Amino acid sequence: MSAAERAGVVTPSQTDVPTGAPEAAVRKKGPGRKKHTFTKTEEQLIRYIAAETALRGSARCSKRELADIIGVSVKTMDRSISDLRRRGYIEVEMNYSENGAQTHSSYRVVFDREREGGRLPE
């Protein structure tokens, strides 16, 4: 399975990602619609990170690589990561080389079965 499929960009099956991550509400606010818990980018990001966490323990990549996988700009990815991190849905660990330069980050989904029914965004 490709990284894009794990990210939800190319309709993944529910068996590709673990349960335990938060569940999203309905899309945007409007006539006859409820307020949305996650943006589309956040949904795809959390699916990708959850799949990588299940396979490898974490998603180890740069924001630019995540942005390319999901198909958004680096700025959009930065906002999505910041929002999910602030709300407690993901953990981010910075990784550095021996000379002190940042190499990549490790992203993990915080599996909290009490929050939002304990499921991934549908």
C-alpha cells in the first residue's frame, strides 16, 4: 500500500489503520450540517500517521514530505500539525543529527479510547 493510500488520499480500507484514534464529525458548518471536528487535511494526516504508527511505531518524515504525501502546501501541513498537536491528537518528537541540525520529526497518534468514541475519522 502506498503512503497516499494510508493517508486516505486514495480511499483506504478501514483495515489499513488501527482503531483508537479520534472520530470526526460531519464536514463544514452550513445549512443542515454540523460543525466539523477535523479539516480534510487533518483527517488524511491523522490516518497516515496512525497507519505509520501501527507499522513502524511512528511516522518519521519532514513536514515537506507529509505535505507531498497528502497533497497540500507545507504551510497548510504546518497548521494542521500544530492544531492536532495542540488538541492532543498527535505527538511530535524532533530528531537531530550529531552536529545539531534537525533531520526529521517522528509523529505518533495519541490513542485515547475515551475521546470522540475512540475511532479514526470516517
